[in-house]
Amino acid sequence: MNDKKRKALKAAGYRVGDVGDFLGLSAEERELVELRAAVSAAVRERRTERNLTQVELAELLQSSQSRVAKIEAGSGDVSLDLMFRSLFAVGGRAADVLKKHSTRRPAGGGRLPAKKKKTLASAAH
């Protein structure tokens, strides 16, 4: 959404944000959603590059076409383990996802500052 439209909506009394704002997601939950989206996009991209159908990928995974569709949709009921196994089965690498995932982050990295860890020495004082 461009800035002009965003400002007009705010002036009209609308709240403007993203899906995470709407759902009230924590920073950790946002990261998980973004990771799932990056993995699912990478699986689909690699599968289509190799000219595989969802059925053919399902056979490689000893799974079903509907499960592959859920993997590619980033469905929450598919484990990250299966999503990554799917990526590796189509020739993908973790680096593919990390590259995609790191480009999706908002300016400033989208991370909260690290909390100081308590040590035994600091706890004693």
C-alpha cells in the first residue's frame, strides 16, 4: 500500500497494519509465519523448476498430493520437518530459505533486542 493511501485511511479513522498486527502475533509468531512462507515458496519453486507435479513429489516423499499442496500453502498442520524434507527432496537447500526469509524481514531486522542473561555472579548482588 502506498503512503498516500495509508495516510488517507488513517485520516478516515481506519487502523492500518499487516496480518500480524490484525492477529496480534508476537515477534516469535511472526518469525514462524515468515519461515513457513519462505519454506513453502522454496518447495514450490524448486518443484516447478524440476518439472515435477505435486503427485510426483508426493511419491518421492511417500506422501499424498494433498499433503504436498498443504506444504506449498504453508499450512500450520504440516510440520517444519516435513516441509524441509520436501525442500531437500526437490534439490533445495537451507540456504535457499534463509535467503528468502532474510529478505522478508522489515527494516531494522524485525528482532527485539536480546535480554541480558543473568549469571550467578549478577544474581548474588
